[in-house]
Amino acid sequence: MRRRLARRWLQRRPRTPARVRVVVAILCGGLAVALLSAQGSQGAAQPSGGERVLANKQAVAPAPGEMTAPLPSSPALVAQGRRLYASSCASCHGIGLQGRRRIAPSLIGVGAGPVDFYLSTGRMPLPDPRVPPVRAPVKYSRTQIDALIAFVGSFGGPPAPDVDPSKGSLALGLHEFTLNCAGCHQMVARGGLTVSAVVPSLLQANGREVAEAVRMGPYVMPHFNSRQIDQHALDSLARYVLWTHHPDNAGGWGIYNLGPIPEGMVAWFLLALSLVLFARLIGERTT
Amino acid sequence: MSPPDPRRDGRLRAISALAGRLLAFRALREALLSRTPPPPPPEGSEDPSEREVPANRRAETGVAVLLVLAALCGFGFTAAYAADWHDTQVLGATLGVCLALIAVALVLAGKLVVPQETHVEERGLLLKEDEVEEVADILEEGGEGISRRALLTGAAGLAGAGLLTAAATPLASLGPNLDGIHSTAWRRGVRLVDDKGSPYRAQDIEAGTFYTALPEHADPDAFGSGLIVVRLDAKYLHLPAARRGWAPDGILAYSKICPHAGCAISLYRYPTYQATSVGPAFTCPCHYSTFLPGEGGRVVFGPAGRALPQLPLMVDGEGWLRAAGEFREDIGPSWWSVHRGQS
Amino acid sequence: MSATRPRRSRSGSYADRRFRLTLRRAEERAGASGGIKWFLRYVFPDHWSFLLGEIALYSFITLVATGIYLTVYYVPSDTQVIYHGPYVLLQGEQMSEAYSSVLHISFDVPAGLLIRQTHHWAANVFIAAIVLHVMRVFFTGAFRKPRDLNWMIGLTMLMLAVLEGFAGYSLVDDLLSGMGLAIAYAVVLSIPFIGAQLGYLIWGGPFPGSGEFFARLEIVHVLLIPAALAILITLHLAMIMRQHHSQFPGKGRRERNVVGTPTWPAYALRSLGLLFAVGAVLILAGGLIQINPIWQWGPYHTYLSENGAQPDWYIGWLIGALRLMPNWEGPVIGGHTLFPNPFWGGAFFPLIVFGFMYAWPAIERRITGDYRRHDLLDRPRDRPTRTAFGAAFMSWVVIIFAVGATDRIFFQLYISYEQQIHFWRVGVWVLPVIVFFLVRSICRSLQRSGGHPLRAWEGEVLVRSPDGGFESVADSPEGRGSALAEPPSGTAPGQESNL
């Protein structure tokens, strides 16, 4: 009895031809990939409505602990750093920090900034020297990173850059960002594309990382010294980047702040689609 | 006549057998694929007219309720406007919902409240042969009695030509002269300044970054004004021989405007460690044309059809960076008579 | 003949009597009853896909209404000013008056941002609706005689709408649209022989143009193209009403008749409902979903640009073509560059696409040898070759569009931009061919099975007999009888209405 009912149910249900199912599956899969990857490239989720930066309202304040204090250093820390270095970094960067030809650059004289940047964004240790360094889960604790900074710093180099986003000016930050950074990082720091490299979005960057990256130019990014971007401009850039984490979407849902592409998708798949569905309610559906 | 060759016969037979099989296969496939059931006549012969008068009190109530709610939303819009006319979201929501409710009410009324009719109308013929003939006849009758048709037609044509020429003349005189299409504000001695107007010193230009430079005392928004300036170490510098003097201390200046479609070039990749990466290059963000500053702006990827124009530089006695001459080629996108670079 | 006041009817309710009196008074002056009567009984075939053009029309009405509001506040001037408005991030920034006026609309003018965003969403939906409508007309064969002239009018409107949208968002002079104008300038310049002169004419000099450029663009956007569109829409609707709308074959439907709903009351109410629905969707989007946040892009300067700059979707097919082209430029003969690179993607490609669409009714007449008048539509499956060809052509354009838009998606999958370009330079020709054969075979199998495209039955019904064993029942539950082996044959010239 159940078998007959089941068979009758199976027979009665209209079946979409296999071809159509495959095409629909591919389209859904593609759409899912697109949406997920668009999500992935954002990092932190956007609050709706955002902040409206009108009439002298203050923007997002820098998070606690972002302002750079002088980095700790002591013989014990340096020793710990040496041990960590030998176990993870020496295989590419050489036991004497001299680098290895075609594998990794020398770290002598790089200073604290690059070490802090690469390690606290998880870009290093890099599993394969040919792979571009991208933001990844951080491998070390804060103490371990400080130890490595102390160790590498002991080979000479400039200290980590100072930055205080709260002292910066948003207007100057926007101006400098447009002139120097938007070509790669997109106007609201959503990242982008260039030939032979991927430019990361800055949604997860804090003020200190911004300052360090600006001064050192990681991977294929140019580096900007204090004569091109002075301290006030650096503070302003950091403040602007932090602001881009929650831009003022006065118009409503920001659709990832990527510009006309998500707008076109909304126009077709939300607006036009809902109007077509409405038309189907009004008109005849059989030909 | 050569004697029959058994091998040739065999081959011919094999070929014709194969051909026969292929044809049979195709015929069978066609027969299978084209098998369809007999169709009904496409033109219906029944009369589909009907008129259905609904007596749907529930639908009427529904429509009334929706319209009242729409009214409330409309008043809500006014209230929201009075409270804060900058709150785009609330304004849009109230007005939008008001319109949506009216829309639903109208459609409900249109489908459930008013009589539903299906009518049949005849579709008139568009081509009425005799009428077309009559129109042609009437028009021709208007020319009855005219003896010198050719003279009048010729004269009218001449008048038309004269009128058209007169009408086109102001338009043509608006006509652009292309004066200045080959020139920019850059001449020998013009100083390079940043976008706030401060001049660049040669010693301030560092390797590993890029600078946007504009001509002093000139319009910064003119197409030819923007420059992208970099300093390259000797290992990246491979300028053609004629341009060796254009890059004092390895400082190079190129037009910031991409010669493909005119966007500003604002991507500069400069590798920390070249061995696992690529050399310094400019890229345009619009269509990703990529140029090598160390090789005179040569195109290495993308649709640009010309190299990036380079401006010769010099350092004056006080250390300021100045142009050493004009561009040797046109900047900006190509056109019919564009001056292309030689090297 | 009396000169006294007209008699009033004594019967009926007060409202009814006043209503009829008003009609009489209007008729005494206008004499339009005949036309009104014709219009009230006019028959509209009812299929939902015939409403797509109406969606476009109502979006246009929304555009005009919101546009009037915007034009009151917009200043078409590129005089440089320093911003001192409420938006903190642009304080002290140098910008054109045009950009400043749009910031003013967005932040200061009452409901300004709502109207501005509604206007921009309406533009996007307007062109999307036109494209859907064109697709419906193509795949049902509604472009055939006598509607081929209307097809061309419609295509002209599509072209004007695209230009209008581009002009509209370029008026703002923000960074994103300024980059787009530079590219448009490059495409104009790339036209052989007359390109530079044409560019100078339009821009009033070399890019970025003279002080009057925005004033000129505003007149084009606010007066010239809307007037042209209004005239063409009127012509388009007039021709439809003269010829009567086409209809799908079905019960009682013949080539020589029209079966549907009369305008009054049902169709008018539903159509009005659609108008309000379009308005509702666009205003909801205008209030709740942000579009073109120009305060985030900043003002345009020729020496600035940003990554990921894109035009609005209806220009996206051109950016894809510009990116996909290899760097051919030339040949260079006698110092003249005959075909600068942007010509191929920016001018030649749209010329081919639109030219082909304009020519299609004539091409199809020539290929099929069918010169008859057609008022009954085809289901797409009944013309497998036309449907497959249209699908392949569309897929060609859509792939080129995707090349310009999906770079971000692919690089998330670690496919570099260069690899994408190299792949699609081949793929853009190969995939449409695959689409052609795929769609043709789908059409043919739908014809055989006679089912709904997404709910078609394909398979066998098996029945188990009492003494065991299965046998197949040859019928399908959806009914095979509805397949049409031959599409409707149309009206030959000279045939009368007695079919």
C-alpha cells in the first residue's frame, strides 16, 4: 500500500529535465560562490544604516590598544625570539637573517614595523615562498610576536611607526587615500585587483597595521616615507581606513560599497524580478 | 583500360558499404527525432467571449482596508517628513508602502471586484489596396496641368540644397579646430608640484613609491597636466639610448593619463622581493593596461596600443625637479592623427 | 436647438446624474466620445509577458517625475568651488559646482536623497525592463511584419535610454562617472577620421572639456533625449493600438482577431496597479537601498582614479569588450592611426550588436522565406533555430559583460586576471556555439513532450499488472496533445477575415 502510494507520488511529481537541472545547479552554484566570496572579501559584517558623518559628528574612535606604545624588549624576550625564529623562520630567511636567494629576502635592518605587520596579520609564516602573502589566522600569541620583534629588531632597523588615528583628520585622510591608495585599494578600502596581484580589503586592518603597511609597503605595495606622508597625514589615513569599516551609508543598505556591480544585481534580481512576479500575478500565465 | 584491380574493388566496396551505413544511420536518427504527435489546429474555432460578474464582498472589504492603510502610510510620510526630512529610509519606507498598498488594492479590485470580461475583436486589415491607390491618385492629381515638371523639381532641389547648406553652416563653424591637441602645459623649465602646489625636490623622490606631479601655475585638470613620478634603482632602469638623459638620478616622469582610454594610472606595484614577484610596473585601473617605467613605458599587458608617454626631467641648480622639454608624443587616448612615439 | 441650459436627467442617483452631465459638457466642447468609447472597449490580450513594456513605461514616468525635482537643484557648472557643506569628509575639498550641487541635493534638500536614489534605481530598472521586453518580443516572433517598424522604434528607444542613463550619472562629476566620461571621450576619439573633431565638438575642446560641457550634457539629458523618447513612445504605442497587440495561439484565437480583456474596468485597474507597483518598488529601493553614494567617491580630477571603477550595468558590456580586446592598434598609414584600440570594443562592438538587432526581421524573412503578416505569436520552442540563435547571441553579449564585471569573483578563486582574460578571449566565441546547440535541442525536446519548460514531464509511466510485470503507459500526464508541430502560419497578403 505504502509502496503504491510512494510510486504514485513519484510518478505524479513533475520532473524537470536533467539538462535544465544541471544548468540551474550551475547557476545556483555560481551565484552562491559569488555571494560567499563577496562576503568573504568583506571580513567584518556591515551594520545597516551605518554612521552618518554629518555636521561634525565624530567618527569611529580607534580601538583600545591601537596606539603604538614603544615595543617591549629585553634579553629574555630576544632569546625567546631567537628560539621561535630558528624553529619557523630560519628555513626561508636564513639562520643569520641574511635571506635565501630566490626564496626570501634578508631581514637585517628591516626593523620592528614589518615584523609586527606580517606576523600580526598572519601573513607570515608563509607556507610556500611562491605564494602571495595574504591575511591568515595569526600563528603566534602577542608575546611571541613581541619576542620575534625584539629578536629581529636586535639586528638593527627603524622602530615601529607611531600612529594615533584620533589625531587625524577624516577629510585629509580621504584626500590622501584617494591620491595614493584608492588606485589599488578602492575608494572605501574594499580591496581590488591588479595584474599579477590581489589587493586586500582593509576591513580587518587596525590603525597600527595601516601605519606599518604605509611605511614599509608589504609584498608589491609601494612604501611612503614621512616626507611624502607626514605624521598628520599618516594619522589621518589610519583614521580614514578605520572609518571605512563603517562608512556612512546615508542611502540605506550599502550593498558592500562596491559600486555599480552590486547595484546592477539588485536592479535585476531584486527589483526587476519582483516586478516581473507582480506582472505574473496580474496577467494570464498560460499561453 | 587497366585490368580490374581486386584490391581497389575491395576498397571501393568497403567505402560504399561504410557510406551506406552512415546514411542509413542518419536516416534512422532523423526518423526517430522527428517523430511527433499530430498537432491540433493552431487557430481556435470556439468563441471565447465571456463576462463574469463577481459578487465578492470579501474582496471589496479587502480593497477598502488596503486603501485605508495606504492612506495611513501617506499621512505617515507627511509626519516623517515633518519630523526629519533627512531620514531617507523612513521617508522611502512610508511612501513606498503606501504605493504598494494602493497597487495591491487596484490589482485585487481589477481581478476580484469588477466584472471580468473576455472580448473578441476583429483585427482590421492594414493594407487596403484601393485606398493606397486612391491616395497615390490624389497626390498625382495635384500635379495636373504642370508642363515643366523637371524644371520645377530641379529648382526645388537646388533650393533645398541651398537651405541645407545655410542650416549646416553654423554647426560647421562651431566646429572644432584641433588647436592645442598636440600640446600640454609642460615645457622646458616648468616645475613639478604636488596637488597642493608645493614643488618637488629631486632628493625627496624616493624609490619604492610613486608621486603625482602637476605643472606649476597651470590648470591641474588639463589632460596633459598629470604626471606619475618614480625613482628606480639602476637594476630596473633600461631606458632606450635616446632617453638616457631623461631620468636624472633615476627619477622618471610619465604622463598619468593612460594612452588606451584616458583613465589616470594609479596602480604601482613595487615588489619587496623581486625574486618571488614581478618588477615595478604601472597599471591602469580601468582595463589593466600595464606599463614598465624602467623601459620607457612599454606595454606588457592589456589593451593599450601605445607606450606610456615619458617626459624628460632635469634637476635645476636649487634641487627642484623641472621638465627638461615637452612630451615627444601625444598624451592621452589615440586618435586618427595621434603623434606616436618613435622609441 | 434651444439656447437655454441643457435638460437634466431626472432618473438615477445624484452622483450618476452629475457624472453624466459632466460628460455631456465635456463632449459639447471636445467631441471625443467616439474615441473614448473606442478606447474603453479596446481589447488587450492578457498574457503577463505583455506587461514588460508597461513596466518600462511606468519606470519612465517615475524618471520624469523624479527628474523634474532634481533638475530644480542641479547646477551644470564645472567652476571649481571649495566645499563647506555638512559632509565632514569633503570639508575644504576642491570640487566642481555640479558635484557640490548633487551633494547639496543628497544632504540638504528635503527628501533629496530619496528622490535622487529613486531616480537612479528607476533608470536601472527602466533599461532592465526594456531588455526583458525586447527578449520577449524576439523569442515570440512579435517583431515580424507588421511590427518590424515598431521593433526598430523600440531598439532606437533602447539606445537612447542607454545614452540617457550614461549622461545622467555623468552629470554628477564624481570620480566614478568622471572616469567613465574619459573613456567615452577615448571611444569618440577612436572613430576613424572624424573622431577627434567629434570629441572636440561634444566636449567643447580637449577633455575634460570647456566650462559649458555640463550645461550641454544637462540639456541633452533633461530635454533632448526625454523629448525624443516621449515622441518615440507615443509612436510605439500608437502603432500597437493601430495594429492591435499580438497574442498567443489558443482557444478562439485566430490571426484575424484579438481576444482579451477590454480596457474598462478590469484592465485599466490592473494596469494602474502595475503603475503603483513600479512606483512602490522604485521608491522603496530609493529609500532603503543605497545607490551611487557619490560622497564616498569624491570629486573627479583627471589625475585621480580608483580600483574597481565600473559603469552602470547597461554600459558593462562595453567595458568588458574594452578589456577583452588584445592591444591591436592601427594600422598606421602615413602617420595616421586608422583604428585606435578603443574603437573595437567601444564603437564597433555596439554597432554590430545593434545593427544585427535592427536587421534581424529582414534577415529572418530572407532565411525562412516567410513574407506573411503574423499576429499570432510563437512559443519559443516552436522555432528552435530562432530561439537557439537568439540565446547564443545573448550569451555572447552576456559573456562579454561578465568579463568586465566578474574579475573580483574569479580572483577570490585564485584565478589571476591575466588567466581570466586569456580564457575568455577564446571562451567568448566557443560558449555561444555550445549554447546554440544546447538550446536548440532543449526546444526540440520540449516540443515533443509538450510540457512546461520547468515542469515538463520526461519519462515513462509504468503500471504493474495484477499477474506481475510492468508495462508502460504511453501517455504523459501533462498531455502530449498540446505540442504544435507547425507554428501558426500567418496571414498571406490579400487573405480576408474569414479564416
